[in-house]
Amino acid sequence: MSAHRDQPPEVDPVTGYDTTGHDWNGIKELNTPFPRIVIWALVITFVYSVIAWVLLPAFPWGRDYTRGLLGLDQRELAVEQFRKMDAVRQDWLPRFADADYAALAGDEALMAQAMPAAARLFQDNCAACHGATGDGGPGFPVLSDGYWLWGGDPETIAETLRYGINATHPDTRIAEMPSFNWMSREERAAMASHVAGMLDGRSDPDSAAGVSFVENCAACHGEAGEGGLDIGAPSLIDEAVIYGQDRASVMRTLFDGRAGVMPAWEGRLSEAEIGLLALYVSGLSRADAEDAQ
């Protein structure tokens, strides 16, 4: 082995670099110098980290952390930015605590100033369930169409926001689709096919399932499944069905029932924020209707 170590290194004829003696299936490793750009990058990174550690909050120290010579605190900066934003909003936001939504909506200058903040409020509090543009999702109603479970005027929307649906608030709205597991499986299957076919007009209202629908479902959903009775029962002829309207989904709904929950926002949002959000959400429906024309 000592004789092997005393042998001069093999020189690569193409690059002129010595080889290390390592060989992988005919590929020989060159003994090239470490790239200087990498060395300088490491040096600069190290120097920057030391400077940042000295100037900025950086290192945990028991239950606290090093504050840095600049004394910067992102939490305090965020609070300060919020205070500045809130101070600007106080010039117009309190007006939305007024329940005269028609007058508020008619003030074009006010609405132009307020709607960007309303959109942000919607994104922060509603979009997780109802979608960024109010298009809903599995288990959550669409807010951008013309079908409303409880009514789409700003006053009604504000009440829904304030008290919630099947929530813990004492004045919450109550809505529940009961289970139809008292039906036989054959009856539920026929009903599921009937309801699934209502979406594109394939259902026969004179069939046994159609008669059963009128007897058991029309009180909430309407005889033609049109919904819109402001009691929390969705339309069954609208493509934006909350839980799905394919036959399998309807079968599950009939067997298990449904009872969606929307939290009450009273106490979480101010009355002015609820009013602002109600006007914004009602506008989503109007915008969708205008686009459809």
C-alpha cells in the first residue's frame, strides 16, 4: 500500500488536473480546487449572519430572545400598522353600523372607499369556507348566485352573519335536513334518482317518487325543488348544490340527513364590520346576475 501511495497522481489528459484515484465505472474524479465563488458566498453569508444577529432579534435566550441593537419587534410593527390602518378606517367604517343599507349602498363615494376593505374582510373570515369569490364548495353554499338559503338582501345577510346557522348563539338560525332512513332502501333509491334528475328535467313529477317528493320534501324545497323559501332549504334545480346532486350523494343525504353549521360572528366582528360584510356579500350575488345577462 505504501508503494501505491508513493506513485505520482494520474493527470487527466483533457483538463490537465490530477485525479484523486477514485474511479466509478470508468469515470475518474478530478482533484479540482474548491470554487472561489462558493468560498466567497460562504464568507458573505457568515458575515451577514453575524451582523444580523447583532442588529436584529435572532437568538432564543431561555424564555426570551436577543432583541438586537436596532430594537426591532415584528409583533409591535404589525400592531402599529394595524393601528394606522384602523385609524384610517374609522373615518368611514362606523357608518356601516347603520342599518339603512339602501342609503349606504347608494353612496358611491363611500362604497368605492369601503369595498376594498370589505373584500379583505371577506377573504380573512369567509373565503376559507365559501371560496375566494363566493363560489362555495362541498358542504358550503355558493354566495355568488341568485339562490339563497335565508334570503340575499343585506338586512337578512347581516342577521345570518350576526347569529349564525345551527350555531351556539341563542338567536341562531336553525336548519336541518332530517334523515329519511325510515324509508325502505328501494324508496330511497327511487327518491335519489328523482332528485338527481331534477337538475336537468329528467324527473317525472307523476311518478311514485315524484308524488313522494311532494309529500315529504316540497314543504321545504318547493314542489319543483326551486327552494328560495328562506328557511335554509337549498334549491334542487341549481347546479351549485351544497352536498352534491349525483345519485350517490343524494342517497347519503337521504340516509344520514344534513345539518351544516355557520358560526355566529357577533362578538367576533363589530356591528359596522357585519354591515360592511353584508353589503359586500349581497353584491357578489348581484355581480353574478349581471354577468349572466
